[in-house]
Amino acid sequence: MTEGGPSHARGASLAERDTEYLTLERRSDARYALWLPVRVDALEEGVAVSHNISTRGLLLVAASTVEVGASISVTFRIPADAPQERTVIGHVIRVERNEADPLGLWPHRMAIQFDEPVPELEPMLEEAESPVSVRAGTR
């Protein structure tokens, strides 16, 4: 899905559109627009920035990527100045070009699905930011 519109606007195949639709429909947890520094063990530079986050995963912008399916450990604080860090294990489910910054510091976007939901994040996320609309084109 591109920023501001579905994939069929860029000529995706029917199978790609069906997969995208099912991915959108599977999302049941609220996602929160939250820009935080995130340590990522599998990235060459070791750091990325969260774009949005839920109790089941997060979307990162990063300088490099790892393969879809790779296991990944992410460490962050909510809020960013919180005294305690949280480390969560997950796997990469999507890697794409960051159309908002293709030639800048963060040219990639990576979607990480946590291996186990982290429901205790919900109250912290609610305090930190308001939910992101799934249909608004923001991931």
C-alpha cells in the first residue's frame, strides 16, 4: 500500500491486492503513531525509529533492512525517556521503500510482528499517542 492509497493505484496484481486486503483486515489491535528510537539487533547500524506500534508489532523506518522472515530483537522505551527498557522478540513480515525519505537517513520501512502479543503496552501507548487509522494509509 502506498502512502495515501491502495496498491491497485500503482498497478498491483489481483493476488497482491487480495493479500494486502487480508493483511489490513487481520489487524485487530489499535496502532499508535509513535516516533521512538529503537535498538534493533539485526540491523548493521543497530538503530531505527518506530513509525507506529501496537501490542502485536511495530513499523520501523531504518537505514538498512533484513530479510522478510528473519527473527529480530527490538528494544525501546515508552515514553522515550522512561527509566525501563522493553525488549521484544519478533520477526520481519514486510520490507519496503520509505517513500517519505527514499534518499535520506531512513530509506526503508520494516514491519515487525512480535512473536507474542505484549498487552501491557496498551496503557503506555494510549497515554503516549492516539490511534492511527488503518485505512488512512499510515502503517
